[in-house]
Amino acid sequence: MLKISYSDNKWSAPEIVPYGPLSINPGSSCLNYGMTCFEGMKAYHSLTDESIRLFRPDLNMQRLSNSMERLSLPGHDFDHNELIQCIMKLVSLDKEWIPHGEGYSLYLRPNVVGMSSNLGLANTESLLLYVVTSPVGPYYKSGFKPVRLLCESKYVRASKGGTGDCKVGGNYAPTMKPAKEAAEQGFSQVLWLLNDEVTEVGAMNVFFVFDKDGRKEIVTPPLTRGDILPGVTRRSIVELAKGWEDCDMVERNVTMKEVESAIKAGTLVEAFGAGTAAVVTPIECIQYNGVNLDIPATGEITQKVWDGLMSIQYGKVDHPWSIKVDV
């Protein structure tokens, strides 16, 4: 694991040590006040050569910096490239843990935790930044597994002015109760609504594909309200789809009423979630106001998104988003 401490207004020299427990004061700000944020990344074995690759790590560094700044953590202006180099060194040392094959990767989890231990609600003055790794296999063992969603409006994941656009620990714990209640009713995830506007699906961004007079329109909610996480996978899909000539990529607000009407009219032809863990998750059903609304899954756009991202992440095509690790 990679460890870097921050105190006295400066970062310490990075060190890579054997994976193991951390020593944290019981009064630390991360344990008492949720002063913690993190990232999710992956390292991949190329399918065309022996290279190891990261996928758009610069975006993870920028988001980590933004999350730290939102929590008023010092050191949020760290050198992004230096941390990427440290992570690459860790990946190089752990390269034997990276499994081969499409869908397999080494998951990377950078964490930043507040270490001040004054048991008072104040800006923390000391931090620990650490990165751990774990081999992971395909999210779906036998192809795509479409999910069923339950619309959630009683609980709110995030709202304007909150921390929904940052990857902070406090965003996730409150989602466990709604997720458990949805699972007890036979649903895979919750579809988060805010005043009937669709925001996210579980811990993923969400996309809808509408048929507009024979031309497909891919729609995802915008980031302008500040309640949606700017996912790296989300951004990559948006940028890829804007280059496709056979469809239109649009970022706009989507209400569940619009989705319901489109499903009933047969003009919502696909829907999927997107995130680092699963990459793409097809949606086959959404329950809204007690009624199950079925959606065709898995569609052509969903498959095209999957194929496009896999080709880049696993080095099937040369692309600036795929960064080789010096091993």
C-alpha cells in the first residue's frame, strides 16, 4: 500500500509498505466527523501486449482534489502528476496481482482521511493519503445482467449545494438503508429522484436512450446542479457518443414522468447505469408509483458503449485515455 502523510502544511515523502492495519487516534476527525474522501480506479493488462494501463487517471486526481477542497482539507492542491507516478509505482510492484483477460483488473482505492484528534469540529490539520489495491474479476460472470430499479423519492441522495458532486464518505453510508429496503422488495438498486428529476442509479450515473423519429438520442442528467457525481465513465461515454454520427448525445434534466411516458409510448429503447466497477449496467425495469415499467435490455447503444470502453481500457486500440505504466 502507498502511504503519504500531511502535517505542518506539507506532504511527507511517499512510502510503499506491506498492506496492513492503520493506526488512527479514536478522536480523529475522519472517525468522528466524516472527514474522508476517496477515489475508484483500475489497472488493466493489455489484451494485445504485456503492457499495464491506467484509464484517465488525471480525472481521478482532479476529482480527489475537488473532494478534498469541498471538505476543506489542506493539501488539496497536491501535484496530480506526482501522485499518479506514485500510484504507477505501486501498480508496478503489485503487477503479479493483476489478472489477465477482459473484465479482469486491479482495483485501486486512493483514500484521504483527516487525522487531527482534538475531538472538536474544526478544520483538520493533518491527513493520511493511502492507496490499496485488490484484484477483481468481471462484474458479470456470464455477460450483461440487466437490473431492476425502484424509484426512490422518500430518501434523498444529494441536493443542490450539498456534496453530491464529490466522492466523500458521507455520501454513501445514508444510501445503505434505501438500498436494503429496495433489495427486500426484489430490486437490484434504487433510482434516485429529486423532485421527480432522475439523478443517479445506486452509486452510478444513469443514461437513457430515446427514439426521436427514428434517430436515437442518448440522454444523461447534467452536472450543473452539483448533486451528481462527475463520473469518469460518465464523462468518457459522453465524449465518445458525441463523436458518433448515428445518434445524438444530450446532457439535460430528465423527469421520471418523461421516462414513464416514453416507456409507455415505446420510445424509450434503452437505459443503463455507468461506473468504474461495472462499467455499464443495463436496466430492464423501473418501478415508479408502484407500477413496473419494462425497458428493452440489452440494447445496441449499451453494447456499443461497453465495446468502446473495453477497447480503450484493455489497449485494443491506441487512445490517449489509456496510460501505460512503466513496469
